[in-house]
Amino acid sequence: MLIYGLLRSNVAKNCLITIVFMSYHPYIIEVSGNIIAKEGKNYTQGWTASSKADINLTNALTYPSVYDENKHMILGNLVLDKKTRAVPYATFFARGDVGITDETKFGTDLYCSPGFFPAFAYFKEYIKEIEDCLKIVVGDEIKELYYNGLYISAFSVLELFLCDFLLCGVFANDRYYTKALIKLKIKDDSDQYKVEKAIKDTVNRRVYHRFRDVEKLFIAIFDFGFPNYDELKKQIYRRHNIVHRYALSNRDRMTVCAASHEDVAKLIESIVGFVDDMMNLCGLCLSEKEYLMKD
């Protein structure tokens, strides 16, 4: 069965899957066994299965998998659950099958879409988790620590999105891939695994709350920069004070800069607006955004 765009595993159980690639340089993670969706939603560039296998979740959990980072290979079965997610910039190739089992929890899905969309999909999921936490009523004795944690987490979700966005674009588009090699000063090599790992590791090491530096990288690779982030530049100072100085101001070390419920809500609003504007810049089609938000 040939599948383009978004794949939902709960309607494609234990089927042979092949994905059409848009890039000559996809980041392929090979799985020697089966890819089994046990819990949660997973978003990737593509899922590929080479054979229809008898997926047995019990056996998969009995024999843990081993990951060879240098060859992007998982020896054994890959079980996707709350502790293991599929990375959005990769295409997964299973020697066995890709699917779900009778033990898979309701709402578990496998999605695929070449390009930036998987990064955006994970972002929407993670930022919603923080929004849901913001609805919880907490006691006065833990309010400060609780909202400080949510404030830091919101920025963490944004930084993850920017990193995933870069990797999704580079491994889905040959022009972006070539420009990334030049900008990141990575020498092209006959060992494709070595080059791909160098790109991934270099991008992962970036500090993504240094907006000006990251924007320069985006312009160099994608030919577009960031939407307006003036509000985020103001809000990042509270994050720094919480992370590095236990919420004390870096100016006088006397003023407490702890986050409140309102501060977290405003930050989430700024981040969501920034990411939505970013996706509009890169031309994500509205139908995909609408599809994701229905779930």
C-alpha cells in the first residue's frame, strides 16, 4: 500500500508501508525488528516496513532493543510509548512491520509528513501539556516553584521546536542539506552515516534561546528569518533568573523574579504566536494544521 502525507496507524494495522521521499539525503533509522506503537502519538518524515510480520508486544518488551548511534540502527524491536518517541526528522525503516497491537492504548497514532510538519506537531502536543498543567489549582506553598517549572518548560518546548525544525528541513530537502553542510562547516564524506551524525550533533549542540544567533542560522539555510520575537526577548530574562539564580534578579540579587500563573499564560501565548507565524513563513498548508488540531 502506498501512503502519502499523514498516516494513522489505527487504520493501517500490520500493513506493508512504503513512503515516497522528497530528499536524496533522508535521515534513516533502521530497525532490525518491528516498530510497535504502544502509547502516544509519533510524528516522522516517513515509516517504511519491508515485510508483514507477526507483531508480539510481549516478546518485544522481553527483549530490549540496542541503539547503534553511529549507524542509526536499532537492533531488535522499537516500542514507542511514553518513554520512547520517534524523532520528527527521521524516516524509520523496519525490517519487520510497522503497526499497533491489541495491547496498544486507545488514541495511539503514527503520523508521517515530509518537511517541517512533524516538528510542529510535537510542539502542539507538548505546549498543550503545559497549558493543561496551568489549569491545575495548586496550594500557595508550592505556587512559586510550580509556575517557575512551567515557565522553564515552556521555553524548553520552544527550543526543542527550533532544533527539530532545523533538522526536519535539512533532512527533507537537498538544497537545505547542502547549505547546512556549508554553514555548519561539515565536510562531505563518503560515509553518509558520519555526515548525517555530524549534522545532527552540531544542530543539537546549539543554544536555541539565543534567538539572534539561531535566526542567522535559519537565514543561512532556509533563506528566511524569524517572525517578530520582541516579547520573547523580554520574557527570556525571567527564564534566565529562574534557571541560574533561583529566580533572583541578575541586576540586584534582591528582587524575586518568580513566575506567576499570569506570567506563564502570557509566555505560552507569545510562544504559540511565534511558532504559528514561523509555520506560516515556511508555508505549512492550513489543512495539515487543521487536521492536527482536530485530535
